[in-house]
Amino acid sequence: MMRTFFVCLMLSWSSALAIRAQEPAPSSPEVQPDVSEIPKGYEVGEKSVSPDQRFAILYPVRDEDNTDATVLPNVLVRLKPYTVLAKIGDEGHWQGMRGEPAAQWNGNSVVAIWAAEKWGIGELAIYEIENDKVKRVQRGLAGGAEIFRSRFQRAILEKISERVR
């Protein structure tokens, strides 16, 4: 009798799990940032938007038909109302391009922005935002990246020279 009860209980429990597994997972409503004030020629970086959707990095739109050598710079902006907070780097990089600025937010007021190079981080800067303005920029790892890059190149050259011998 008891065995029958446990078998029925297990069957009902496993069927409930099977039915629940077939139900689509509830999707959280994804809030899209307001891009109505973005200037022409720019797009918002997909992975660069702050958690509260107020700040983002703008990338120039890739236009292969345009033979003009001028490229818009990457900028850190407040989206609504639109305000440029800081210019990032000396030249513009579109999304997916080697050297594009990538962002990692720590809350809504501190962002680490680095150049996504082929072998890792190129340059790193930490932007602290207060009252919708850049309060402080701490640049770092530019020299450290050179140390790692030179060590990496030396190690590669040593391996190549060992193979040649």
C-alpha cells in the first residue's frame, strides 16, 4: 500500500516536471535604451549600455561605400538627454572592429573601457561619472600592456627560433 502511494507520488511529480519543462521560460522584459537623440552616423554599442540604460558608448556606423577617410570618434554619452561625456581614443572604431572600445560597468557610475585588441586588452581607462559628468579618468595598463606584449612577442620569437634550429 505504501509502495503504491510512493510510486503514484513519484509519477505525478515527474509528470509535473515534464510539463513544466515544456513551458516557455518567462522572459524578462528587456528595456531598450532611448536612442532617439543619437546623431546620424552613430549607433549604440550593444554591450556598452549601463545597467540603468542612461549611459553608453557610441560607435560610428560602418559604411563600406564611403571612401572618405574621416571616421567619427567613439564617445561615451548620456543617452537622454543626449550629452557627450568623453571622447574615447584618437580614432573611431565600429562594432566588431579590432581595437573597438569595450565596456564593463560597475554599477551605474563607474565604467572600465578598454581597446579590444586581437591578443587582449590594448588600453584601459576607468571613467567615474558623477552628476552626469565625468568626474575622474584613471588611465592604466597602457604601459602594462606594452610589457605583456613585448614578453609575449619575445616568447613567440623564442619558440620560432627553437623550431628553426
